[in-house]
Amino acid sequence: MKSKRFTILTIIVALLLVLAFAITGCSSTEKAKYPTKPIEFIVHSGAGGAPDAFVRMVSDILTKEKFINVPISVVNKVGGGGTIAFKYVASKAEDPYVLLGFPSVFITQAVISPKDSPSYKEFTPIALLSIDPICVVVNADSPYKTLNDLIEAGRTKPGGITWATTSMGSYDHVMALKFAETTKSKVVLLPNSSDGDAVVAVLGGNADCVSLNPRGIIGQVKAGKMRILAVSTAQRVQGIDAPTLREAGVDIALGGPRGVAAPKNIPPEAKAFLVNTFKKLSEHERWKKYVQESYAVPANLFGDDIVKFLQEQTEYVSPVFKEAGLIKN
């Protein structure tokens, strides 16, 4: 009888061990297979803008070229200057199935409103793919033919110059503030809700100039309705006939980042997969063509190498916003 009980107990223990091994084995297999379910790719702004176009192009390349073999759903979470999207992704700690397309306000909102917007330290940087130049642009009929003309007007024109920008904290906003500080010009900001509205402000004569990425103005420039006075990057931009700010005597080098981040503390194997996948994307001809057609500059920073960039950018914009009295305690 005892022998029979012992045999039954032995069988039960053996079955439990097999079951435990099977569960552990499945778990390891699942981890190794990441991703196994759809990925949510978050955009902080509405459909149709440059951030949305960036995320949708990236998603399209990833899926059509089979770099990722699960569906990617692009979700626009608009509001709060980006903070709604940033807080949503930050709240998904450890979840590798949520990604964020990060723009310049990812950096600046955390400086302006540290209580409302999580800093880059609350995320896992995956890829910094490109940098958008910022163009200083005027109406084609403007009396300001060169950047020096605009600077002179900012110093001497009664009331200064009116500068159209988009959302507070965007790098075109930083550009206007930094331009005023560096050139000792009087600049009156004219905020707008979108790139298109900012362009209309200049075309309609309500603003003297605007600072935007090339995608936002290149159509008007090619149509002969607007003129680029300078670009913000350290080197000239291929396809744009304009000097850099530094060439024009203004010591500013600035560009809007286009990158991808995941929530904090995602599994190491998921992080490694995503970093390697975005490296492959950065080398693909479709992506290179998109960057060229966007008049952007390749960045090609991945994983932990992005942290230094984010830290430097934070340190660059912080005194600008402090001087302007825009930082909320």
C-alpha cells in the first residue's frame, strides 16, 4: 500500500516538474519571440503634421519591409503641448508594446512644465533617426532680403518684428527666443496652432517671419510665395539655397529631433530587438529617401547613445526658457 502511495506521489511530483518546466520553457520562448502582439505607436499631435508623417512613414517601412512581423497601430494622442501623449507612454512602464515618436517638445515640455510632463529619464530611448533643420522664412514680397535685414529691423523697427511660431516649447519657438537673445533684437511672438496657420500669418502680412522645418514651407518657397533667409543646422541643407545662421553671423545651431522611445524598464530582449530593428530601418533606401525628401539630416543614434543628446538639448533650452520666464515651478 505504501509502495503504491509512494509511486502515485512520485508520478504527481514528476508531472508537476514537467509542467513547471513547460511553463518556464514557454515563457522563455515567448520572450525570445518578441514581438508577439500588435504595437501601439503614439503621436503627440494630430494627423497630417510632420510628427504624424514621421511616425506613419516609420511604421509603414517597418511592416512592409517585414522588419517587424506584427501590426503597428498609429495612435494620435493630442493635447497639452504633447504632455498627454508623453504621460500616457510613461505610464506604461515595462510594456514594450507601446512606442512614442518623440519631437522637440518631448525635451522642452519637461523643462517648461516639469510637474506635468515626464522627462526623458522616464523613457527608454530607442532611436534618434533624423534632425529637422529650422528655416527662418519671410514673405517673398518682404523688404527683408537677408538675415541681416531682419536683424536690423529687430533692433530699429518700432515695436520690433513679429515672429510666427507654433506651439510653446517647439524648437521653432526656441529659435525665435534664441534669435532675439543672440542678436539683441526685439521679437514679438505670434503663436499659432499649426504649421499651416503660422505660414498663413506670414503670407497674410500678420507676421514678419516664421521659423519652421522645411516640410512646412517648401511648397510655398517653390511657388515663389516665401523666401528662406537662413537654416539652423551647422551645415547647409542640400536642396535649400540659403546660408546657415552661423554663416550669416548668428551663433545658433539647432534642429528638431525625430526619434523613437519606449516606456521605462522594458525587457532587455525587447530593447535589443527594437534598437537593432531601427538600425536596419536607418539603412534602408526608403528611409534614406524620406530623409532626403524631408530636407532632414540623418542622426543615427541608438539606445543609450541617445541619452547624452537628450541631456545636452535639455541643458541648451533650459536657460532660454528661464530667461523668457516660461518655466513653471
